[in-house]
Amino acid sequence: MRTNSLIIKGINSSLSNRTGQWSSRQAEIDPKKCIKCHQCFLYCPEGCVEILEDGKNVRVNKDYCKGCGVCAVECSVKAIKIISNL
Ligand code: SF4
Ligand code: SF4
């Protein structure tokens, strides 16, 4: 059976493939709910959650987020939503 899916091989592959350019879903952080625990930073398999210069706040680098949802699952206060780009 033929599918239209695209296979990206290798860990951390979004950094070389700029996954966020074509991903249909991406993470969005609500800074009002965020308690700056950095679990999302630790668990993101692509390393695209960034800690800002203040050492507290986080943001998602949309160029590389593949929308896998790991960060949203690990966020204990539900500050992250996975948003459809479609
Ligand atoms: S896991 Fe949630 S609360 Fe913790 S830093 Fe990330 S968004 Fe903020
Ligand atoms: S959805 Fe979250 S864990 Fe997955 S790539 Fe994007 S920022 Fe990283």
C-alpha cells in the first residue's frame, strides 16, 4: 500500500530539515500559565524549546518544532497547546 507520508531519519533531524517549515502542528506556550520549570526544554526531542536570556521564560523555535506533543504532555500546568497550522 502506498502512503503520502514523508520519512525523516535520525534523531534531532529537525535541525537539518527545518521541520517547522512544513509541519502541520506546532507547540504554543501560554506565558501566563507557565511556571518556568523547564521540563519542556528538557524533554523536547528536537531541542527546539529555548530558554530566554532572563534564564526563566521559554519559547518554541517554530523553525524546528515538529508538533510531536511531548512538551505538552510533560508540562504539569498545561501551559502548552499543540496548534494546527492547516
Ligand atoms: S513545562 Fe510548561 S510550565 Fe514548565 S517551562 Fe515549559 S511551558 Fe512552562
Ligand atoms: S511539539 Fe514540543 S516537544 Fe515536540 S518538537 Fe515541538 S517543541 Fe519539541
